[in-house]
Amino acid sequence: MQYRIPLVLSPQPEGGYTVTSPLLPELLTEGDTVEEVLENVKDALAAVVETYQDLGRSLPSSAQIPSAGGPLSFETVVTAP
């Protein structure tokens, strides 16, 4: 399944980014570059999905993309230091 998850990338003083999602407060990861962050988000999202399934909870309906055949939407908010 594919998901549309809003992400907030917060630059860290020592470098890199901390990533959270207002839609999924359980999603938390970090990375040194935007590319690394996006790879880490995949792992973090997989863990959140598994946790929701274990708890018998559904992800918010706005996060789920019903058809995997269409174009993907990507939204990122980057906060300035």
C-alpha cells in the first residue's frame, strides 16, 4: 500500500534533520541529508504501520492512497533555523 504522509523536517544545530509527522505522531526519525531522511522515513513508516496493525488501529484515511497506479503526491515542510 502507498501512503501520503505530511512530513516536517526540522534542521538540527549540529547538522541533519529530525523528521516528524503531524498526521502520525508516532513517526519520528532523522538523517544527515534530505535523501537519507526520506529513506529513513520509509523504515519509520513501516514500523508505525506494523504498530497500528498490532494494536488493531487503522491509519487515518487521509494517509492511504487507494490506487497505486496513479501519480504520487509528496509534501514536505522544512523549517528554517
